[in-house]
Amino acid sequence: MIMIKLTKRHRANLRKHDKFLRNQAVQSKFDMQYLAVDYRGDKIEDVSDVCVCGTVMCSLGYAALCFPRIARQHDNWDEFCQDIFGMEPYKGWLVWDFLFNGKWTRIDNTITGAADRIDYFLKHGVPVDRWNPEVYRSAS
């Protein structure tokens, strides 16, 4: 298992985000390929521009809805992720990949899968076989 040192705040934010994802009923507005795209299909570059109506988002995109006050303070997605979860791409990348990488589009592109990965990570860290959905589905 691969672990990184997270603060209590980051762990609490991951737990809150896990619950937030599980309470989303609209699977069609979830896609790990996009941080966030608007109703026209244009990428939403600034975290502070994410809204509910017509937006398709990945797990990190949904975090902007879960933490709206913090999202309004950031334009940059990497800085937002660092602030709320204590990680960003390329720094602790194995953890970031396990939780947020767009490769999940081809493997497990579901909102419940994203929540299951967060739950698994909080309990066990990143599995060695991190791209195998059976690992986190059966052990979380």
C-alpha cells in the first residue's frame, strides 16, 4: 500500500467528499475524463466557475460543489486540490492518480467508483494494483 501524510483537515475533507459523491443521483453528469465542462462542452478552466446546471464533472470537479466557499478562492485546479485534499498532480502522484486520474474513464467511470476509491484510500492507502477496481470494491 502507498500512503502519503495528510492532515486531519485533508482526511476530513476526503470523507466529506466521499459522502457528497454518494449522495449525487445524476450519474450522467459524472465523467472522469473532464475536470468540468459546461453545457456546450467547453472546459471550465477556473474552479470558481463551476456550477450545477449543465456541467459534467469528474470527482475533483464535484469537489468544487462540495466545497463552494473554498472553490471561490481558487482559479487553479491544482491549487484547489492541494488546499482541500493536500495533494496535486505530480506531487504524490500515485495517490492523485488513484483518486482523480482521467484514466478511470476507461476502467471505472462511475461516481460510486470514485467514492469507493476515496473510502478505500482512507482506510488502506493506494493498493499496489491501483488500476484494478476489484481491489477497492471488495475491500472498502
